[in-house]
Amino acid sequence: MKELKLYRRIALAEGISFLVLLLIAMPLKYYFDMPMAVKAVGWVHGLLFIAYILLTFSVVGTMQWNWFSTLVALAVSLIPAGTFWLDKSLKKREKELTNQTR
């Protein structure tokens, strides 16, 4: 369960960093000539993205996902706010798994 909680936190952080990159850092770069914003936020987002991908594969067994569910979990990271949508189902599944272990 600790791994799933970490996965949910990283997924949310990755989603937030993606939105910050798109909605704040990119406009700062292109409209206000501040490329450092994209560089800083881009690095953070890149690290969170890699952590998200790795953790996706590590929770496949815990979540009892098939290949399609795994593919969906990977694909939502490419959609702005996609990880927020995924978090709803992760939270529901986490609750189900917690109830099973009791």
C-alpha cells in the first residue's frame, strides 16, 4: 500500500508540474523572454515524469492491472490533467484493496 500511496503522490505532482510547465513556464518563455522558467520547471517535470513511468510499472501487480489498464495509466500522463482523472480511480481501487486486506 505504501507503494500505491507514493504512486498517487507522484502522479499528482507530475500532473501539477505538467500544468505549471504548460500554463506558466511556457508563456513566460515565449511572451516574456524568460527561458529559465522552462528550464527549471522542465527539469522537475522530467524527473517526476520518469518517476511516474517507473512507478506505473511497479504498481501493476498491486493494482492487478491488465495490459490495457497499464497503457491507460501511461497514456494519461501525456494529457494535461490526465493524472488527476486517474487519481479518482486509484483512490477507489486503493480503498477496495484496503477493504480486502482487513
